Amino acid sequence: MRPSAAPRPSQARRAPLAARPGLRIKSPDALLAESGTDLDGNGLTRSMGLFQVVCFGIGAIVGTGIFVGLSDTVAHAGPAVLISFVLAALTCVFTAFSFAELGGAIPVSGSSYSYAYATLGERTAFLVGWCLLLEYGVSVSAVAVGWGQYLNELLGSLVGWQLPAALASPPGDGGIVNIPAVVVMLLAATLLVRGIRESARATAAMAVLKIVVLLLFCGIALTAFRDGNLTPFASEGVAGITSGASVAFFSYIGFDAITTAGEEVKNPRRNIPLAIMICIGVVTVLYCLVALSAIGALSAGDVADKPAALSLIVNHVTHSAVGGGVIAFGAVVAIASVVLAVMYGQTRILMSMSRDGLIPGVFARISPRTATPVANTWIVAIVFAVPAAVVPLDVVMNLTTIGTLSIMAVVNISVMVLRRTRPGLARRFRVPLFPLSPILGIAFSIYLIYGTGRATWLEFGGFLVVGAIVYACYGRRHSRLRTAPETAPDAAGAQPADEAHRSEPAPLS
């Protein structure tokens, strides 16, 4: 009897992947090769320079978290809100290092989803993309909810009339449906489908304006600064500071949206890491200055849980509604820019997942006329306008925070894995103090997850279970790595020559 033939090497490599589809890896080379176009050949355009990318990042970060969420953070931490903001910033800084390295090494629109796909496998990547629905899609709903508060404040200052609470607030906050939240999302979608140049210019203008407005707030509030408002400093203890940091973290969500522009940024290997670090530095200083000015001008008890808190403080200091109206105008613009930038990020994440076959192909289609994913954008706007209209802000914020922190932990793990599996990959920026920085990023993320509370843990656990079911029923069956098994060896981590590792494609450098 003749012995059976030994399996060929390619068969030996493919067998484990077929047996464990959730562990399929898509190499950085494959991700870069497929970036920039949809399956029909229609492509994105590289039109954003460093200044526009920085403004895009600030546009994605500064909004509801500081204009609306500051009062919620003060309610948890009291005057120690400063420490809460610094603690949240530290979590972001360590993770920003990892995003900067990965964003420069793999400049694609998939962001943390693509980084997980290149390091931790398809199932983990899908769940990261599922969590990104919280960070981008659900958070844009939360941001839109806060827009109505300041819109009413602005209307009151300008014309002495406000929208009825029933039409400007969600259920649970004294309303029935939040019409302004729906309006701002539809306006953002309208601008996004026109093209990336128009969106980038609008975001840059709004980013500059809201920085000016926040600095104006600080200048006014500091004229009424009283040392006594800062004592007792840590009135709620360490537990209050920790839970306050978990709430304050929402104010920083969005800096990673810079990496979703990887296929539309000029010289992304340089500009993406640089833009991330500039944004984190500017925003951290700005937030701490705003928090200090706010608590110094008005006691923590008077600021806690107040809607449109910054306008309230300026009205108190100036004894006039005019100053508060200016702040309200800045907030309306600021929050609108966050909706614009974060919705942009969500559409690019879904586009990347669709290109990989893990969600329906409609999300990957790019309009040849505007070079934007038009259908994708309108689907996102309409679907997430629903929670914006009817879900209270605090419910959305907690779930968004834990989802984002989980993603940050995964990104820190991914940068360590990629350093080990692809040491020769071209990297313009490298995480300093490696591997201490990503380990600290993971530790801070877990610490802040602990501060979100048991109810949020259970909600998030249920959310992940639903995501795993969706992957098993759709993503695993339609994955392009499954339908194109001949690419599996490369996707599984086959190492190109060292020269190929070190070379950078001309359009990216």
C-alpha cells in the first residue's frame, strides 16, 4: 500500500486558517494595497495637509465633552475635576503614542479596526469595528444631543425665544424628541457628501473659532476667580476622581479619528503621527485651563449637572446674557464640527470593513463624482439620528466611553504585536519607552473602565455578545479572506523581504 503524499507547504499554511476563521490575519501590505479605492475602482483623493488634519482632529475632539460634559464631570469629582481631566489625558497620551505609530505604519481608513486585523485576527477586528460603532456612531448621537442645549441658549440670547423642551430634549431630560440633534446630523451628512475638500475647510474654520471662544471664556471667567471655590479640593475622594476621569474621558474621544483620514491625507506617514501629538497637547492644556477657570469663577456645587454650564458661568460673571450668548454660539459651532468630523470617521471605518467583506458592500461604494461614500454617509446619518433624537445623553456617554477604552486597550496590544511580527515595517514614528508606554496605556484604560460602573459593564458585555453573533452569521461567511483563499498565506503574516519592509510606497511618503 502506497503511503499518502505529504501535504504541500501552501496547504499546510492554509489549513489552520480554514479551521480557525476568526484568527485570519490581513497583512499590512494587503491593507495598503487595497486602500484608496472601492471594488469598482473609484477612489478617494489625498487633499488634506498637516494644518487641515490638526484642525480635523481638534474638530473631532472639542465639543460636547467640554461644553456640556464638564458639569457632569464636576458632579463626580468636585474641584478635583482638574485631576480627572489630567488622568483622562494620561490615558489618551499613552494610547496616542500607539495610534501615532500604527497610523504612520499602516495609513488606511480602517484605523484601529485595520490595526487589529493586521495583528489579532479577523474576529477581534470585527469586534473592534463593532465597538467603533459606539465610539463614532453612538458618540455622534451623544454630541448631537448636547447641540440642542446650546442652540436654545443661543436663541434665548438673540431673539428671546427658545424651542419647547419637548422638541429640544430627549425623553428623560424633559423632552419627547430632540429635533435639533436630528437637524445637525443631516446638515453634517449634506456637507460630507459634497467632498473632502469642502468638509476639511469647514472643519478647519470651526476648529479655529471654537478655540477662540474657549479662550474668551477663560479670559472672562478668570476675572472672577476665587481661591475658596477650590476647597475642599477632593471633596468626593479618590472614587470621585476616578469616576470623574471616566466621564472626562468622553471629552477626549475623537483624536483617533485622525487615523481614519489615512487615505485622504498628504504624506500620511509623517502628518498623521504629528497631527495626533499636536492635538492631544493642545486639547489637554485647553481643557485644564477651562476647568480651572470654571471652578474658580463658580463653585463646584453651582456648576454640577447644569446644562450649558459655560454660558451660565459667563452670564454670572458679566451679569448679562450677551457673553453667554457668545459662548453659546461657539458651542453650537463646536458641537456641529464634532458631528461632522466624527461622522466622517464612522463612514471611513464602515468603508474599510465593507471592503473586507465583513459588512454589506453598499458601505464601500465611492461616488466617482464627489470621491466620497455617499450611500454610506446617508445611512450613518439616518440610523444614528434615531438615538440622538430619543436617548438621554448620560446613557449614551457611558456606553461610548467603555467602548472607546476597550478599543484603546486593543490598539496598545496591537502595537506590541506588530513590533514583534513585523519589526522591519516602515515606521516614521515609534512609541517612546516601548513597551512601557503601551502597557501603561492598557493599565489606564482598564482603570477607567472600572470607573464606569457595573451597569455599564453589563450593557457593554451584551453589546459584544450581539457583535459576536453578527460576525458568526455574516462577517465570517462573507470575509474576502475566506472567499479568496489563495491570499491566505500572505494575509496570515508571510514576511516579505526586508527591503520590502523598509520601502515606502511613493504616494504615502
